[in-house]
Amino acid sequence: MGTIARGADHLFIHLIPSIKSMSFLKFDKTQMTNLQDAIAKEFLLTNKSGAYCSSTLVGCNIRKYHGLLVVPVENLDDENHVLLSSLDETIIQHGAEFNLGLHKYVGDNYSPKGHKYIQSFEWEKVPTWIYRIGGVLLKKEMMFRSERDRLFVRYTLLEAHSPTTLRLRPYLAFRSVRQWTHENGLADTSYDTVENGIRMRLYEGYPDLFMQLDSAESAYHHQPNWYRGLDYPKERERGYGETEDLLVPGYFEMPIRPGESIIFTASTGARACDTFQPILDEEIEKHDPRDSFYHCLVNAAHQFRQQLKGEEYIVAGYPWFKPRARDTFIAMPGLTLAIGETAQFEKYMETAAKALNDFMDEQPARVGIYEMDQPDTLLWAIYCLQQYAQYVGRRQCFEKYGDLLRKMMSFIFEGKHPNLFVHSNGLLYSNGRDKAITWMNSQAYGRPIIPRSGYIVEFNALYYNAKCFFRDMLIDSGEKSNLVVAERIEEECKLFEQSFRQTFLNEYGYLLDYVDGNNRDYHVRPNQLLAIALEYSPLTLKERKAVLDIVTRELKTPKGIRSLSPKSGGYNPYYVGRQEQRDYAYHQGTAWPWLMGFYLEAYLRVYKMSGVNYIERQLIGFEEELYYHCIGTIPELFDGNPRFSGRGAISFAMNVAGILHAIRLLEKQNTED
């Protein structure tokens, strides 16, 4: 999965001295049998096709997005589809059956409550469960193949004093992650036999689902039956009260002996069963261990990789996001450069450059990156190249991406973007009254909830930074024609600095969020952070300190930066309830970890070395989050008030990238000093 940048890990070992003295992601029997807490802990496995495997640590699906084999089905739509929803294990001794599964049904009914047998859960390279059933000790390991849509589940009988039988009962859905399935007469419950298993396809248009075992003694018993009324509490929280039915086609049964391992696979293609063991061992070997806070984030960074038709993408988040332009350029440096993976940055940028060129050339898109037409996309793309230049040097960056950089700057300056205009005062103007155009993009009834329009503070901070970066790149090139352009940009920057201060600096010492004619938005929001965090700022040190102070007082939380100050009207810190309620809260007080990266960068720029200890404390505060929500990663957002609960998508690329970026900044500061 890639090579871990060891330097940053050494830094974090310094921050958390005990980090190597324990298994990092580990939960004991007490934690696993406490259903109220354990059912809230989720796990996520992904592969490069965009497929994934996700559920709770106790095996009870609590979202319609959960499933053990969730794959894209291109000929149906651009969504993922749940094929194999779950897999129940049953241990049989002396005719007594012990079901290890767990499902929630309507009315807060849980069955068959197999979580009570879980002895421990641990995730170093792969998720691993230990079950204790009387004298039986069973280990279960789960792995998702990185290059193919194939789930591996390996069962190893560690102890048993009597003959033992293992029974596996699959639950099938064959539906989009955004829909539900119900008992119906259209489902094809027939099957075909394959080597040590079967294949099924419930509906036309779907791929075949192959379920195989590497045990020659396994036998399949066909007993199709619908299990009705499965209930997903996370969907009920989000205002979706519907339940669903799942088809159980039958079960697999086989003897298992002490010391023996049996591998079950679910896939969209058949494979020789004698290859399961070597493939599984090879895949496990490729995985980096999750033995520290930093290593967990590195592994999380790898989970956002998607490779389709030879192109490399960054998935914005799981389980419902797709590759999005703004998210791609914000997250790319943290997910690659900050962990020493420059080559992966170049792969992502090769794909992204095609999308950028197609947009600027008004050509049909060749690659699948969404929202490329947003007015700040080019600005974030330039920021992304600037980060690359900081790692490899400006000259190497200019040689590789100079033409793209020049094209983007000209495209903006010459007013070719349909919603990004350079005014005579040097500032950028965009119309966002009728359509959301910034990262604060929540809408209601087809209109933006926060109609940020006109001179938008982060657009202009990014533009000033881009102009200064481009100027310095031209100067470093040494070409006479480039020096002439650099001189012109230098004069433009002087005008810009004056206009920026006059437009955005208010009488209270912080920056207005946007200015559109006489509409001056005084809400204290985090977007002003960009004006003090980027390498080039149009503000003086004194002005930057004033902005940082108010952000610290009103927006900083232990889990990220609030999207709105509690002192502002409309403050709503809790992202809960039905879709409409959540939309109105989305950017009205919730806290976003990715902004913490820019906050900490601004803090270092203002306070230099004296801010290091403060930043260390802020980063350590995120460690505990890897034990909640989706373990080993960072969710989309947090409530802006205590208890600062995690909400939204279970794993979010910009957040993981922001924290990795902050760790790298801190490492760099310590190294320089």
C-alpha cells in the first residue's frame, strides 16, 4: 500500500511516548460486549476500484451503506451497490448451535446477539476478531483485495476439545447504497455451482456474486428465505425510517479442526480455491501496520485511492462521496506529499490535469472528477502545485507543471471562467446568490443556505497567494520574458494588497466573509484563515495576529474549526435530524478538522517556534477520535459544541489530509530549529 514516511512517525512518538508499547487499535471483551458503545464503532476497507467493505465492529449493519461487498456497477449507474450485506457464522458442537451474528430489527430488537462471544478485536494489518464459545476459540480475519473486488474472511480454530462444525449464512441485497430492498417475486433465487461454492445474481444488470471456500469439505445447502424488517439506526437518525428485507439463499457448512484455517471469499469473479491462501498472505504483507496514530492516518490516506481505466482519483470520502475537484486539490498534498509519496501526487495530478485542461478548453470531460466548474477549483489547483513546489523545489515544479500553471493563471486573469472575474481593483468577483459556489455549499429548495457572493475572502486570499507563487516561479526560471511578466505581477500584487485590506478588514480587526456591493458579511467564519495561513498573505503580521486571535477565541474547538461563531445569529452546532435540519446546520457552527491544518499553519507563521508546543497539544487531541466512529480514520465533521460528536461520512479525505499536513509542518519546524 506504499511506504510510510518514517520521519513524521518519529515526531509523533516524541509527542506520545507510549505509542509503541501497545497494540494501537484494540478493544477487549468488556468494550465489545457493551452493545451501546460497540455498535457505534465502524470499520472500513476499500480498494482501488472504489469498492468497499464496511460494518460495525460487532458485525451489525447500522447504515444502508454498510455491506461486506459493496461495488460500483457501471452499467447501472455511478453509485456503489451492496451485493453481500453480511455473513453470519455459527459454531456447532454436539448438536448445539452458537450463532455469532448480530442484526437489528424493528422495535429495538437485536438477534441473535452473537457479540457476547467476542473476546477481543484488534487491527494491526487486518481487522481481527477472537470469539470464545465455551471451549472453542475462533479467530476471524477480514481483508479486501486492493486490486480486485474480492473480500476474504479467514477463520482459524485456535482451540476446541470436541468435533466442531462451521456454518456460514450469507445475507444478500443487490441494491444501490441509496436505496432499500424488500421481499419480492422478481429476485432470482436460483444458483449455479462453482468450485467449492456457488454463484448468484438476484436481478438483471448486476454482476454474478461468487461465494467460495478453500475447504474441499464444504457443502452448500440451498434454502432461500427472506429475513424481514432489518432496521438501520443511523438511517433513522438521519430521518430515513424505512426498513429492509434481505435474502438468505442458504448456508455453507464444513468441519473445522484445531489449528485449521478456512477462507471464505465473495467476489464478482470466480477463482481457483487453492490460490486463496497465497493471495491473502500476499495482500496482508503489503499492508502497513496500524500501530500508531500517524500510521493509522497513513493507512486512511491510502483508502481514498481510486484507479479507474488507468486514471488515479481521490475519493472525497466514504461511504457516499465521489471524486470532487475542490476536495481533490485540498486533500492531495496531505494524502501524498506529507507522507513522502511524491510519485502518488504526480499520478493524481496527471488525472486532474486532464480534467483542468478539458474544462479550460471547453471540451467534454475525459475523466470522472465532479464539480470542476466551481469558480475556486483553479485556485485550489494552483495551491496544490505550490505545495508540490515546496517539497521538490520550484524549478522542478515549473519544469513539470509550468505550462499548466501558466494556462490556469491566464484563464483567470483574462476572465475566461464563466463565474470568476478580475475587477479593476485587482480582486476576484463571483456570483453565488442563486447557486452555492464555495465549499460552504449546502442548499435548501434549490438555493444556497449561505449565499456567499461577490468578493469572497478565501477566493481572494487564494488568488493573491497564486499570483505571488507564479511571480516567484517566473523569477526562478531565469528567462528574460518571464521576468517581464513577473514585474507586472509584482505591481498587481501591490494594488491587490491595498484593495484586499480596504475590502475585507473591518473595524473589529478580523476579515469580512464576503462583500457584494453594500452587502458586507460580518459573520465570523473560518474562511479568513486562508488569508493568514497561505505562504503569501496580503496582510501585515499585526493584522494576521488579530485575525488569528479572533479565530482562536470564537471558532477553535478540540476537533476542528467551527464554520460559524457561537456569537453569530443562526448558530447551529449540532448536525442531527432529518436532511433539511442537517443542511441548515452543515456550515452554521459545525467543526471541520481539515480547517485545523490551516489554523495550525497560520499559528506557526504568526508565532514561529513559540507555537510548537501549542500545536503538539492540538494534534494529540485527535488521537482519541481513531477509537470512535469509524476506527483508524477521521469523520466528515463534528458538532461545534460539547460533546463534539463526530457526524456525516465515516471517513473524509480532506480531514485526514489536513491533520497529516499539520504533522508534517510540525516535523519541519522541529527539524529546522
